[in-house]
Amino acid sequence: MSAAADAVTIASSPLLLVREDLRGFAGYQSARSQRLQGSVWLNANESPWRNDADGEGSLRRYPDPQPQALREALAGLYGCAPGQLLAGRGSDEGIDLLVRAVCRPGGDAVLVTTPTFGMYAVSARLHGTRVVDVPLVEDARGWQCDFAAVATAVRRDGVRLVFLCSPGNPTGALLPLEEIARLARELDGQALVVVDEAYLEFADSPSAISLLPAQRNVVVLRTLSKAHALAAARIGSVIADADLIDVLRRCQAPYPLPAACTAQALQALAPQVRSVTSEHVATVRGEREQLRSALAVLPGVRRAYDSRANFVLARFDDAQAAFDALLAAGVVVRDMRSAPGLGDALRISLGTPEQNRKVLAVLKEVLR
Ligand SMILES: *Cc1c(COP(=O)(O)O)cnc(C)c1O
């Protein structure tokens, strides 16, 4: 047997990591759960008339919980099978579903690597689950994840979910895929390794989706909120082992996807629209290094980090003065100073080329 086939057979089912009390859980049986056929639908207490404000009446009925067309379009976009993908209300919902399905309420633990996205700890806290932090390490190259320390902490602290963010928010740092793969192998049967790829489009780098199906404890989060410019439509995807996706679906709300949002997402995934999206992503990539290198040489900028995302993180001698000057010019950036270890940092999202020039002009003026 080949080494690859061997790897497939030794990877254990991620269902073993689902809460024991939820393994046989069917979830809410909605009017759409049963695959019935008919022409007069009187099984969901919907109105037989459209709302007078609802033009074609497209909002009259409860939506399909997981519209096949959307699942297929997203699976095509990300390069997985439709059965490996769950669509939901942003990746935020994916994070929450994972915490609830895997960690026992009031027990178990999730692991985060700060500085990182705040929602992992928020979801854990709401569920009464402990948060174990293995902070990123800063060195001359940027931010590194201490994968060995992560593996040790998982074993020591009863961690069931590891949240990695790549590229990282707010660091912009990409994590090496081989290290993620090695960690997932090491934690097989012990924890799910969740890779939040909210910014991967900007990184021009392969997705951790490529680690599936050989490594069944890998879970990837993707979103249409950032590169695809659909934050208000709230369309995020969890991509994972198909058995695990089934479990997460049963834990999800009965009708998570508003019909109007699904329709908008499908239009956004049409080839012509995707090509415009790609142009915008390419523009951000070009602007990013320009902004970073221009920031790095300004007096009063301690460090401007390399980024593989659509923002640049920078440390300032006087972050307050920089923040205030930008705000006075009408430019709102993210103040990171309350984050541990980032007491002097701002996170600046890339805007249009014109907006980025404005940011630089303001900072040049105030930091003279
Ligand atoms: C913005 C962001 C998200 C949220 O995505 P939604 O799909 O809009 O919920 C998830 N993860 C990270 C790291 C983010 O920065």
C-alpha cells in the first residue's frame, strides 16, 4: 500500500471528536426536511399571498436550508465536493457551530494563537468553554506560530478545537501549509484543526482544503465577506469531512440563509463577476507592498509588517497621534492597542489606490 493510501486509512473519523451527546442528534425537523412533492404547500404555515411589498413574491416561503445551487457554486469556487461544504451566516456562524458541536458546554477547551481574530474566544466564552492561548512569536521575519507548543498545549489542556488564522488577522502572516498538515496529523483523533482563511484570496497561496480528505480533522473557513465584497450578505463556508459537515448542519438554525442573500451570492459567483473580483484582489496585492514599504520608512513608524491579507499592521512611536490625524482627515483605521502585545499598533485596511495615497499623505504630514 502506498504512503498516501496509508495516510487515508489511519486518519480517524472526526465524528469521534463531536460531543458524545450530539452524535445521534437529528436537529430540528423543518418543513423543508422531508423531501415531499406537491403543488399546494400547506405544511409550513406560510401565507398563501405574497407580501404587497415583495415584488415577485420571492420571499413568501421559507428558504431551502442549503440550496444545492449555492453549495455547488461555493464548492466550485473553493475546490471541494458540495458534500464537504456547509454554507452559513458568515464564517462567524461556522466558528460558533464548531464550538457548540465539539466542546461540551462548560467544559473542554479551544486553542487560539494571539494576536488573532476575536470571535474564536467570544464563541468559546458564550459556550462556557475554556480558551487556551499559545501566542504567536514575533521575530525578524514577522509572526510565527509555535506549532510544537500548540501540540503540547492541546494534549495538556483538553483542547478539542485549534483555531489557526492564515493569513492572520491582524498580523497578515501566512502559516506554512506543511506545518498545518503536520499538526493535524499529530492531533488526529484528539482535536480539529480549524484554518480560518478569510483572507486567503489575497495571499495567492494554496488552501488547507488541499489537506482534505487525507487529513479528516482539518476544517477550513472561507467567506464572501472580504475579497468578494459581500459582507452584508453574510455568506460563509465551513469546508470539512462530509460526515462532520452533516453534524454541523444538524446543529445549525433551520433556515440559515435568507433567499435574497443566496440569490446575490449566486450572481457574485458568475464567471464575469468573479473576474472583476480577481482584478480588485490583484489591485490590493499591488497596493499592499507599496503601502507597507512606504510606512516602514516613515519616522515614527517602528515596524510595518509584511502582509498576505488586505491590510497592513504597523507599530508607531505615537499610535494615538497617527490615529487622530487620520481620523481628523476622515480616515478610520483599526486601533489595535487594546490587543495584548499590540499596545502601539494600528491595522490599516487597503482601500482604493487613491484612499491609500491619502493615508500615506496624512501620516507623512503628522510623523514629520
Ligand atoms: C472578517 C473575518 C471573519 C468573518 O467573516 P464573516 O464571514 O463575515 O463572518 C472571519 N475570520 C476572520 C479572521 C476575519 O477577519
